Amino acid sequence: MVIFLVENDSESFVAVRQHLEQAGYAVRSFLSGAGAIRQAEETLPVLIMIGLARDWPGLELCRQFRRNPFLAKTPIVCLLQKGGEAGRVAALGAGADDCMAAPFNPREVLARLRAVLRRLEQPADWKPRLAITVMRLGEFEIDCSTMRISVNGNEITTTTLEFRLMEYLARHRGRVFTRDQLLDAVWGDARFVTPRSVDACVRRIRRKFEPVCSAQHFLKTIRGVGYRFDV
């Protein structure tokens, strides 16, 4: 599970980052808000932590994440360098799901982070949360609101997991993803999965598409790396 930490004072967050990594999270740090947004669109982190300090546009960054259709539902936790009710109110008003003030207790940060993830856990009838609900890519139509995929009008029945993998690869068409990247983005924190779980899912998808088209032409294996969706 990947967590993004966006801040401009790395020394203040060393202990927090180490504690999260010890708990099994992969933490990626960013000093640039623009860079964090670009990477978040591709990686889809489970949570974003934003350090709020004076003379740093952390609140505006929070608003940008909330306005981004790819990231609007991603949980955000703000870490204030200086406490105060006004700061907490401003952070929550900008779209944060929770807010903490320095000095940061790493154990409390971890506990509250997990609480936020529990509250916002995806329901069993998960549907993609992106604003773009229908993608038309050549002969493909992927309807995210109904979780349906069709090729030249022929609907292909998929499981939720198979749809999520297809939708993610199609949305990032042309880009090569490693198996580990796909596990993070699609499987999340599911237990008992390995990189071979990706291979097995791809094989099932290809079998289902075979009667109407050759899946090898759009769901391509990049030897030694992973997979790529092409139209």
C-alpha cells in the first residue's frame, strides 16, 4: 500500500515516515505539489499526507487533489507544523479527512491514518470513482458506471477484479506497468496475492476476449517488465 507524503520540511517527518514504513506502508515523499499530483494519477496511492507550514501552499494543494477527478476520493490527512483551531478548520475546509498538529506522535499518526482508511474503505459493490465514466478506445467501450466492457458491440462478462485491471490499464493506455505496480493499484492490500496473481488474471481476461478478438493485440506482455494496454 502506497502513501504519498507531500511537504517542504523533511526533517520534521523523518520519524513519521519511518514508523509508517515499519508498519508495512510504502511511503513516497514529494517536495513539489505538481509532481505529487502527476505521480498520484499514475500510482493511485491509498492515502495522501500533506504537511502544512507557513509560506507553503499546502491548503491549495489539498484543494487541487479534491478537484482532480482521478484523486477526488483519495483520503487526505494534513499535518500542521503549528496547532490551533483555525489551522485545523482551514485544513478540513480544504478537503482533508483528518488533521493533526505538531509535535507528531508517530504511533498516533499511524492509528489515525488507519482510522481514516477504515472509514473510507471501498464497499463490496466497488465501482470506479473517476469522473470519466465511459471510455471509447477504438473498438472498445468501457463503462465505469456499470462495470461493462464491450468490443464492437459484443459485451464481455468480467469479474470485478478483471474489470478493475482492464479499466486501470486502459485508462493509462500505452504505459508499461510492472506486476508489483499493478498489485498496488488494483489489488491494494489484499492478502495472499503475488506477482503471479497478475499473470493469472491476465490469462482469464484473454480467454474471455478470445471469441471476439485477439487479446494479445491489446493486452500486451512486455517481456521482463509487465503489461501494457494498446488500442
